[in-house]
Amino acid sequence: MIRSEDIKIFCGGGNANHLAYGIVTALNTFRVTEPDLTISHINFGRFSRGEPDIRIPRYQEIVGKHVIFFSDTHEPMYRLQL
């Protein structure tokens, strides 16, 4: 089993929050000998020309870790700029 301190989980809003919290809660009930897994957040944004700007706070914390991302990449069609 991978130790909790070797796993970093990120969640990026939208419906992904519900999925991430449900999965992490379920995992924590089965990992009774390990510290609980926690979720960090990804900062989503867009640069002025519309390119995605996804930032991981304290990115140095993921070096050498198993990283899991939960993100909601769906955007309604009326919000897309072509």
C-alpha cells in the first residue's frame, strides 16, 4: 500500500468536487492504519488570450509523489470562445 504522505490529491471545482470527496472519504475508511488522505485545490483561470491557466499551489510538494487530479473540464458551449 502506498503511504498517505506519498499521495497528493488535487481537486479543481465543479462536479469534480463531489466525486473527489466521495472517493477520498471511501478510501479513508479502508486505510485504517494510514493517516487520512486530504485534498488540495487547483487554481483555474485563463490568460488574457483565453489559454487555460492552471496553477498548483506549492508545486514543489508533488515532487516524488503519486499525484491524482480531479477536474471538471466541461464548459457549456455558450461559454466557449472560438
